[in-house]
Amino acid sequence: MRCMATAQHAGVPEIVTLKSLQVQDLDPVLEEEALAWRSLLRWDFTASAELVRRFLRIHALAGYALISRDRVAGYCYYVCEERKGLIGDLFLAREHAGTQNEDHLLGAVLNELICTPYLQRIEAQLMMLHGPFERPMPLAAFSEVFPRIFMMADLAEVAQLPAASAAHSTRIVPWSEHRQEEAAMLIASAYQGHVDSRINDQYRSYAGAKRFLLNIVQYPGCGKFYPAGSFMAEDSKGRLCGIVLSSHIADDVGHVTQICVAPEWKGRGIGYELMRAALLAMQRAGCDRVSLTVTASNPGAIQLYQRMGFRATRRFAAYVWDGF
């Protein structure tokens, strides 16, 4: 690796671009990260790691690596989407983990992004931060922090969940990819004024929600999309009033990637019944556990998930930078 041939001060980490690395340079860190995701979240990180390797091979992965004693100690990458930068991941090997190194990497990425002329916003959800997630972040004057919760449920008891008295004029039906446009309109409506639309601006518009759905179906960031564990709620005229989307994050672990109900249908048991259908489907598929993430300032959703057997297993945060 040419960048590592430069002299370094002993023990002082160096920042280099990811585009200067070879796959083998980052492999030890990716292998450690895969172990961390599996042990902490029961999440198979293989597909995400392979995506990183694929872009490294063609020197197209934007971001930075932290080098210590001629070895990669951690990395942080990003992608740009129209006028927004998305920080996809930040991970440091355990012996180098800490607030100072995390901020060093994150600061390098943020400084590059804010100097990109057309960018107006940066988003990140960094599950593997070792330091306090609610600490002041680099460029704190432009940032907002949203505490979030990773929750997990044991599916052994899902069969005992009672059916809810959902609105009699609705029914739960299997997910259909042909109704993605309707689902996008539903998402934009359901998240209007919701705290999660401050975290992810794709929730604010029909066009953004369409991109969000496309990302869930095609890319491994939220696991491998599982259509048979995804459902829709219809009213008596066949119009969508709720959706739940699921994925596999490991062979034996499912994940609820999205659940929302149209504003006019909230409070009628539809969200519960959608969740119950998804959990039962994932159990039939061989999953013994299922996870989800929720914003800490959404107590109604947290109470629903707790009632269905979910318990908090990790706390992290979503970060937004704008106004720079």
C-alpha cells in the first residue's frame, strides 16, 4: 500500500483516503467488524463487507482510513445522493477504539462533505461507535443528535400473541412489489411531522420514499429483503392504510425494516396486526429472533414493541448535519 510507505511519528495515527487502499489492507478490520455485528446484534455483516470490498477493488469507495503502525486501524465511508451525504459506516478495531480516533475519522469525512458545493445535508446512523453516542460530535454547531434503540425479541412466544381487535373494515394482505408507489405515498403521509422525518429526509416526500423503498429492496444495509415476511393493510376499498417490511439479517434472525400506518388509521390495532403477521412469518421461515430500531423519543412505538416482546439491547444515535 503506497500510502503506508510514508514516514509516521511513532504511535501517531494517520488519515489516508480509502481510494488509496487495497482490499487486503482493510480485510482484518472488516473481519473484526463482522464479528462485532454478529456478537452484539446477531447481524450477519457479510453482504455489507462484500459491498465495501467491491468498491475498494475499483478504488471507488469514498472516505478515510485510520493508519497506525502501518496497519489499518479503522475506516469511515460515505456516499452522496443528490444534495445529501450519507455516512455509511464507521468502525475502529478494538485496540484503537475510542472517542479521539472516532472523531478524527468522522471529522475527516465531514470536512470533505461540507466542502462539496452542492451538498446541503449529511446523515449518519453509526451503530458501532465505542465512545458515548450523545457526546458533542465534530462540527457540533451544525449537528443534531437523535438517540435511538436497537431492540430484539425472542420468537418462541410469538404464537401466543393475541389477535388485536383491528378495524373490521381492514384486512392484512401479502406485500406486493407492484404497489410500491402506493406504499411510497403512504410513507410520506405517515411520517409528516414525525421525528423520524428529521432523521431521514426521504420520509418527507413521495420521491424520497420511493428511493427509500428501492434501497430496502435492493441493498443489504438493512439485511436481505424478505417479501414473504412483509405485509400491507387495506381498507374496504383496497386502499393501503399500513405496511410492514421485513428482512433477514442472518439465517436465523429477522429484522423489521419499516412499519407505518396512515394517520387516519392510527390507534385501531393495525400496526399491531401488521407486526404480528411479520413476526409469525419470520418464525415460520426459521428465525428464532427478530430485531428493529426505534427513535427513543417515540414512546408510543416503544410501548407497542415492548408489549410484543421486544427488549432494548443496544443504544446508538442518528446524526444530522445541516445549515453549514
